[in-house]
Amino acid sequence: MSILTSITIRPELLEERDYILKQALQKARVKPSMVSDWRIRKRSIDARNKPVKLQLQIEIWQTGEERKSLNAFISQDVSQAPQIAIIGAGPSGLYAALRAIEAGLKPVVFERGKDVRERRRDLAKINKDQIVNPESNYCFGEGGAGTYSDGKLYTRSKKRGNVLKGLEWLVHFGADEDILVDAHPHIGTNKLPKVITAMREAIIEAGGAVHFNAKLTDLIIENKAIKEIVINHTDHFTFNEVVLATGHSARDIFYLLHDKGVKIEAKPFALGVRIEHQQEVINYIQYHGETDNPYLPPAAYSLVEQVDGMGVYSFCMCPGGIIAPCATAQDEVVTNGWSPSKRNNPYANSGIVVSVEPKDLPNYTPEDPFVSLDFQKSVEHACWVFGGKTQQVPAQRMTDFVKGRISDDFPKTSYQPGIVSADLNVVLPDLIASRLKKAFIMFGKKMPGYLSKDAVLHAPESRTSSPVSIPRNPETLEHIDINGLYPCGEGAGYAGGIMSAAIDGINCVDAIAKKYMT
């Protein structure tokens, strides 16, 4: 069995492998002559004190021990195998399809949007012409919301499944092996499309199918079991198992299920703003003024506070990133953030959001599954109106927001459609704005320099997670009332990012595979 040991080094020594091995062997009390192989297993930045250091976990194999190989994706011909439908080609859908192939099932994927290459044209239209294609945007299309919104792979969902296997599959399809080592792995919006394309090609090569511009518009249910799906209102397909992996922004699916009498529920979510600083400011704060070290990456941060009974926290922090327009309809605005693989843009952005329980909302009743969704929609629409009914967003300097005054001017922003000066204390509901204001003051004490006039708030950050959940049996993973329907991933309320969604896709197909084994 391999030996694990931890050491701390200065960042500039990361490439000095002989030095690292020597320190690790001394710490583990292992003789150099007994080592057959070794690797850096985990790498993280320790910026709690100055100077900033790297923490490394080293794995050592001794003589006679064999290093375990990666969990590569294992393909086989499934062209004549039993078929399952997968609705959505986001991370949960793609991983469900790949796992189906391993399990000897034929995945047939239906994606409402376009492939990764074609999506780029529609993203350009949002950014440059402020035209939203409701079927092809930052949320809908091959790879889902993560493809063009950062590709961060960090997850706390260790108990939900094999996170390492999910990461190793990404490496198998072309991602850098660094994602297996970094404590907060990240592929980057510029690199992830090639990985997604390789996954799709593997699905098709094995005999599966992937259909684009193929929107689920109806479900045929008989005797509380799935019988057919309808695509684009006209095309009927017979399936007994349907993995519903449609993502957190597919609101039409929630309405479809409700209209069909399929139980859905309101769930907690979070809503707030996306804040942008100069990256050098965040570097200065986090690295204690050590900003001239070329071996340190652009700094990130994580913040959380309890304010008046609700959590306020940072979400999807993007060092060296860009703020993107992520609306899925023309009469709304939504912000999100992404970073390229090098994280080399001059800006740092992060969602700062308030946790919202359905019971906290106006007009709440336990029977209403749409109370959270309606609140989310109302904020997005109000911001669209304040922004001039374009994809420009209402914005405010951070210090002006805290003091309740309009911003007369702004520093340059990465948000390409542009910003409009507004008092976000008026634009946002009070239960959100009042807590954000208090949280920013607290954050400014935790990170001196964070509360700054040069930091700009962009509203809203509203698609943190699905505002609706689709309840399922915890053992079979089928809907609690409908046999053969497998609510999956973020859209169903069972994931909160790329890797947790991917793992849930694997889990749902494993549950289906059990049917064919008995």
C-alpha cells in the first residue's frame, strides 16, 4: 500500500522535484532506495500567513508496490443494446450517457440546444447584439452551463459518488492532469469545449446517439410509468427509462411536469449580485501584499456570514475572469462568471448571494411549487427593466450601495453588454439588499480592502441552483410517483456544480442498470 505524507514548500520550489521528494521521504521516514514511484497527489495554497506557501500531499510507492492506473472510460459496442433516453447534454447527461455505455446500455441523448461550436455564435449575439436565443445560450447547449461558464470542478459532494473517477474521465477525454492534483481544479472555458466534443464523439462511436435542437415538449405517462417522450412537439419516441438532466434553468420542464400531474416542490436557492474587483486588489489582500511573486496564481477567496437569519456567501468565484450575460429569455437579465484556463484577465469576480428559503418569500404557501421560481423570475425581470430592457445590467459601486447613493461613474467592467447606474437597494428586494449591505461591511473587516469604491456590483446573480426540486426515491432514484423517470443533476435539485452533476448522472444510470441485472 502506498504511503501518504504532507509537506509545505515555497511556490518557486514546485518544479524542484528532487527537493520535493527529499522533503517527503524525510517526513515519511522512507529511504530513497526503497522508492519505486511517487507523485504529488494534492496541491493547495496556504495563504493564511506571510510568506505564502504551498501544501503538498505526496504519495510514495515502495519497492514491490505498483502505482494504480487512471480510471479510464471503458467503451463497448452498444448499438443493439437496450435504449435509455437522456434529456440534456450537460455534465449529468453526458456522464449518464458514458456510464450507460460502460453498463451495456445504449444512450440516446436529446439536447434542446446546439453543439459546442454552434453555441458560440449565439453567445456572440448575446454579448454584442443583446439578442437572447432561448434554446442556445450560456445555459442551454452541449455541455450545459459549465461549458462556457468556467469549468470549475470543485465539489464537496464526496459522499455522493466517485469524484476521482469523474475527474479521471475528464483527463481521459483531454483535460490536463493537473485537475487530479489541484485542491480547486479548473479546466477553463477555452479548453472545456474540446473535452465535451471528445465525450460526444465517444458516445456516438460506441453506438449511442446525440440529437441537438431536440427539445423535450411532452411526456406520455400511463399507469404511473413513462411510455413515450415527445421532442419538438412532433416526434414521438418510446422509452421505458428517461434520465431527466435538463439543468437548473429549464423552467419549461418544471411547468410541463406540473401540468402532467408530476409532483415537484419549491426548494431553497440563493440570489444576489456578481461583484467585480481588479484582480491585483484580491491578490494584494489574499497574499498579504506579496503580489510580485510570478509563481503564485491569481488569488481566489471564499466568504460566508450569517446575516439576520440568512446565510450570505461568495459563489462561483472567478480569478482572472469575466462576467457573462446568462439570460435564457429576452425579458430578463442574469449574470454569471467564468475564467479562461490561465485566469489571466485583469478582473476578479464572484457571486455574493443570500440563501433564501421558500417560507421566507412573499405569497408563500406549502402547496405552491413555484414560489421560489416566481421570485427568481421577478428579480431578473425587474433588473431587465432597470437596465433599459436590454442585456445591460443595473450596477453600483460597492461603497455607494452600502451608503445608499447612486454611482455617478464606473471603472471599466468586463461585462460586455454594458451596465446602467442604479440604486440596487431599490432594484433588489429588501430581504436581499439589506443583508448584502450588512455582509459587505463584515466582509470588508475580514478582508481589508475588499469593501472598495472601485468594486462594482452587477445585478442579479440568480442562477446559483434550481429553485424547484423533483422528488425521487432515494433507493431507486426514480420519481416518487412515476416509474422510469429519473430526475437528475442540478435541475432536479441533486447537484450543485459540474462534478456533483456528473456523479449524479452516473448514479442514475447505475440505478437503471440494476433493473437489467435482475
